[in-house]
Amino acid sequence: MLKGKPLFPGENDIDQLYKVISSLGTPNEDIWPGRTELPDYNKIAFSKMNPIPLKTLVASDVSLAIEFLGKFLLYDSSKRISASSAIQDDFFKREPLGCSIPDLPPIPAKSSSTIFRDFEVPSDYNVAKEPASPSTDSDINLEKS
């Protein structure tokens, strides 16, 4: 999401796997020991593909960002960076720094009238209108019948 879109935008699980493997290369025992022991390992096979350098996959002027991303994009989870290590990574300590919290764009406010826009009331509830309170938008009372 470095550029505001997914790195591997698969349309389904097989397409997702193909995009990952065609980008990171076909895993083997050297880069992912034990993969053949996974329960669904033999259900699908891809032809051998070589990895594409991350710098090619992720167009960024910030080499530290590409290095940081590479620490996550490893097949072998034992070699992948942990969340606690990631938050301490140099990526967050070097220029260009991320913006401060007050500089973040505001989160759009949700009014209570939009919270239940797609909510379907179960058939065993009676929907009773109550007079709207001047202090809230809540005007629906749900009671189990």
C-alpha cells in the first residue's frame, strides 16, 4: 500500500498466489524450508519463476522503504520481520519521516444515521419509532418480540 494500491492485487486465491509467486519467485526448500509439509502443498503447482527485484516491483525513491518492505515479503515466516521489530526499524527513524498525528488528514465522521444504513432488522424484532431526542440521532428502538 506504499503507493495507495495493493502490491499483489489478486482477484481470487489462485490469482493471488500466482501474483505473489511470479513476483517473489517460485519457493524452494532453500528459501522456504518445510513448505512441502504444508497440508495443501500438492493441490496446485506453478512453473518455476525467478524473483523480480523489489526495486522493480515497488517504484519508490526511498530505498529504505524497499528494504523495509523486503523484510516482510519472505516465504519463510521464521525469517520474516516481527511487528515488534518492524516498529523499531530504521525505516521509521530516518528522513523522510512520516507526518505527525496532528498533520494527518481528518477521519470522516460517521453520524449515527449512517451506522445502520445496511442493517437488516431480524423478523423477531418489533421496530418502534420513538420521538427523536434533541441530543441524539437515535430514533429506533429494537425490542425482541
